[in-house]
Amino acid sequence: MQWKLFANLAEAAGKRRIDIDLSSEATVGDALAALLERHPDLEAEVLDEEGDLRDHIQLLRNGRNPFVTANGLDTDLDASDELALFPPVSGG
């Protein structure tokens, strides 16, 4: 499966796209843990002091928020899934 990172998250990881190999029973939480293990500089940007996803970070699975449409970090993954992390976005 693949992660897509945006803005300062892509800068912290040094890449915009990151492929992660996971077991067939992996969850969104497993994929996030694998991403952070591979790119530890992302952890402070993505997780709060309790180890939870920061409120301002958006996580999407195949373009949908798994916290709204499924079971959050416990959502099961398919090998073809694409996950994305977005920091806050502002514009003008």
C-alpha cells in the first residue's frame, strides 16, 4: 500500500509517496506505525503527546476519512489502498 504525504509532512519524510509492505490483516493504525517507524521525523508532526493523531492532521484512506466512514485506526486495509496525511492547509 502507499502513503501520500503533503506540505511539511512530505518535507519531513523527504518524499511525497512512500510504499509500505504490510500483512494481509493490517489496519490503518498498522500502516501509520510502519510509516512512522520508517520516517521517525514525522512522529512529532503527526502524533500528540499521548500518541494519538493530532486534531489538525487529516488522514484519508482512498480519499475518505476512516474516522467518519469506518473504524478509524482499526479500519482494515487492502493491498491496493492509498493513505494520505495532510497538515492544516491555508490559502488566500
